[in-house]
Amino acid sequence: MCGIGFALCLGKCNELPSGGCSHHVLDESTLNLMRRRGPDQWNTVSLLVPVGTGLSVNVHLWAAVLSLRGNESSEQPVKGPGGILCFNGEIYSGLYVPPEMSDTAVLIESLSSSSSPSAVAQLVSSLRGPWAFVYVCQKSRKIYFGRDIFGRRSLLIRRTTCGFQLTSVAHEHQLGENRWEELPAQGVYIYDMLVSSWTLMQWDRTPSGSTIHNVSSCAALHDVPLATEHLTSPIEVALQRTPSTRLVSIQGSAVDVFGVLLDVYEKEVAAFHDALHKAIKRRVENISKRFTDIPVGILFSGGIDSTVIAAIALRSFPDVAFELINVAFEHRDSQGQPSFNTPDRRTSIEAFKELEALDGVEISKARLLCVDVSYVELQRARAGLHVSRLIHPMNTVLDDSLGFALWFAARGHGYDYKTTKRYENRSKVLLLGMGADEQLGGYSHHAASFKDCSWSSLGNCIAMDMDRISCRNLGRDDRVLADLGKESRAPFLDEDLVSFLNGLPLDAKMGLNQPRNVGDKLILRLLAYKINLRETAQRAKKALQFGSKIAHVDPKRNKGHIICNRFEKH
């Protein structure tokens, strides 16, 4: 994982009355935030690129590296025969990466042999895994940049009076024409320095398989034309928006219903188990042997998403230590007393005990880390604005709640549940459950769309959620978690797993005609039931802001979609 930055100055600033340029480099405060993302290496490259007789442009690149692959830490920006690369991501497939090498080193070699804009863009788009990148091709005088189709790695953009800038994270967030915005994850952008022109080589399909793309709301790129050629989407199967002919509606206890439905959907659940196992395996295996003594973290609410991830990970990697991290915020209990006994704290303990009882789980390799955040500590962090800057340009009350909850969880200052001794999280990789709700009907608006048993409305709702996932919270989460020198990895957004789930009929994934806490995320509940997580299989969904009680800290309790006034202090 890395923090990457880029600045292009076309020289037009010399025509300004001041005769100076304040945008040819990123500000020092932004660079300091970038350094926090990559504690292992820090470097910058500056070059003058000739673009005509007596004309040249200034290009600056920065990179901070958290090295998780290969036998040794690799430097960035990395230079190749054809250009210079800044890469923030993980390559799980699409390009072979030998265990002893970093994926960045392999990628720059392949880019150097790509002779055309189409070849460069298609190469990057073939990668499986999260990524954001900037590649300056000195030979063709072109700049390539973009994010993966889900937007799992942050990249911000702003135009300046003399060019444009890119960064993983930004310190200042002024309004107006030069404001920072999230780069839309719509494909690979190409900037031609010779003629100062932009092009977007767009994905041929959205994550749901649609050929109709949402129009970008990014002001910096509102006028960028589309290339005639498209990138091949890494999601190979379009979303099925209809149910199968096996629709059943069963009355009885959850355990009885799960037993019957597991017989109905036995093949789908077995295939889902295999696909999810492979997705988790890819995200744990691709960590350098240099870090065998460092645990892998799992953000752990005790809900079905994180508990199933934990169960599969613990069974698959008996020699790997895992830290299951649960965060709770101080609130007033029913007696008006300060408490950290949140819904998520209770379910995390229940789920941890259930994991202990599973066959094939070496629970001694797992630690439940309880993180308690006092009211005073939260208010101090909010007043300091550091986390708010990471969350920005997202700016709602919900962004504020989730951003702070994730930041404190990832920081991991708490105590071991079993020993009650103080403990600080040491992991460099965090497994997250993001993407399960969107694909498996886990949100309340999915149930609302299913009113009157409208499977077509539900299918359209799932498609909409999948197609807009890149512009919702993943960039924000990357900025927040990477600030602590930790890399987020989301198994439910594995490209092969998403393709598999897209190919299933709706009723095999979500049975919203079934009782609540049975039909929502049905296939995941059936998998939990199958692997003997019987209590977890029935557990109700609790959103992080409510399960951790951070939403109850503020007595005003504003609606999540409202702009948070704390962001106005920037």
C-alpha cells in the first residue's frame, strides 16, 4: 500500500500577474498526510518534459510505501525504460507476481513494454485487486491515472490554474474551482501533454453488467471526452435481476427454516463457500514472509459478515495469528451511567465464543481486541480535525460517524478480552466485510424495494448499489485506515466472487420473502449455518454507527445524510 501524489505545471502560471506558481507541488501538510500512509519508504521525483520547441512542462511525483509484498521493501516512484509509476494497490491476478518480487516492480516492467495508450490502459485494467495509479510515459508524453472498478483505493483530483494535481489524501479542502474531489472510478484517464487534451477510456460494463454508466459528478473532469475503445470489465458476469423457479416461503423457527433452505440451495451455498474461501485466501497469502510474526486484523462486530470471514480465515490459516478488533464508544446506559456495553461489543463476545467452539479453529491464534473510546477522547479527536481531513471530501454526518469509528478501530488501542490486559493492535493488513450488504440484500432499502414481492425492483436496487459503490465509502475508508499504516482488504469485493454472485438468481442470495434475519443475506446466513455458526446465522444486522454507539454520542443525533458542520471548519 502507498500514498501517491502527482502535480503537473504547464507553465501557464508564468502569465499570472504574480509571476509565481503555488500549484506546481503539493503543499507540505498534504505530503505529511501522505507519509503516514507509507512508513517504509518515501521518495519524490521531479522532471522537465519537453513538449515542443523551447517548451516543457514540470512534473512532480511523490510516493510513501507500506511494503507488504516481496523479499524487501521497494521504492516508489519507480522508474522504467518507458516512464515513471506510482502504484497504490495489490495485484492478486491478471499479472503474475513472483513471491519474491513486489507487484509494483512487475507492473513497471510490463508497462515498459506497452507501446500504445490502448495497451497501457488495457494492461492496468486487467489487474485483479484494489488499485490506484499514476503513470507518466515520457516517450509518448502521456499521463495515465485511474482507480479500480470498485474504487477501493483513494485518489483525489483537482485542476489548478496551470495544470492538475492528484493525491491519495489531501490536507486543505477549500471550496470553489480548485477543490479536491474523488476521482471517479470509471476507467483509465489519459492526459496528453503535447496537446493538453484529456481522454477517458471507460469500462465496457459497470459492476452490475450494465453498459449505461452514471455521469460523473466530478467538476474537474466534467468535460473529458470518451475514447472510442473501452476497457474490459474485470466483472465477467452480469447481474441476474430475477429469481429462479424454486421460490419457497417457509414458516417456523430460523433454525428449521435454515435447514430446509440449505437443502434447496445446497449447490449454491457450497460454491459460494469455495469462492469466498479463495477470496480470503488471496488476501492473507499475499503478505510477505517478512511479516509472519505480525497478526492479520479483522474488523469485528460479531455480525455475520465479519464472523464468517473470521471463521474461514482461522480454519484456513491455523498458523497465522488474527486480531479481531471491536470498537465501542462511551454512552449513557438505561440508568444514565457511562458504559461501553454496546450492541456490537455484546455480539462480538458472543461470536468469539462461537468461534472457540468450532472444529478446526485454533482459537489460541485469535485475540478479541476490545477498543473503548471515551467521550473525551472522541471530542478531542474531532476538535483536532486530523480524521476529518481524511474523511473529506466526503462530508455527511454518516461519513463523520463511520470515519471516526473506523479510525479508532484500526488504531486498535484497547485490551485483550480474555486477559483484560492492555494491548495495541500490530497488524498491517485489515480484513473488512464491505460489499456484502450491497450484493446480498442487507440494507433496509432493499426490503423496501421488495414491497409487494417485486423481484424486478429488488434486482434494479441491487444493481444501483453495486454500480455506485465506488463513489460511496471505499475511498473514504482507504484514506482513514491507511493513515494508520494499515491496508484494507475486502474479500466480498473480490472480482471472481462478485462475478459468481452476479450469476446467481436473486432468491439464492436474498430471500426477502422470508422472515427478517433469515432472508436478508440469505446465502451468507446459510453458509454460517452450514459451518456451525448457528447463532451468528440468525444475528440481526446492526450498522456500525449504531452498533458501536458513535451515533448516540452526539445528543442532536442528526440524520446521516445531512452535511456535518464539523467539516465546515476547514
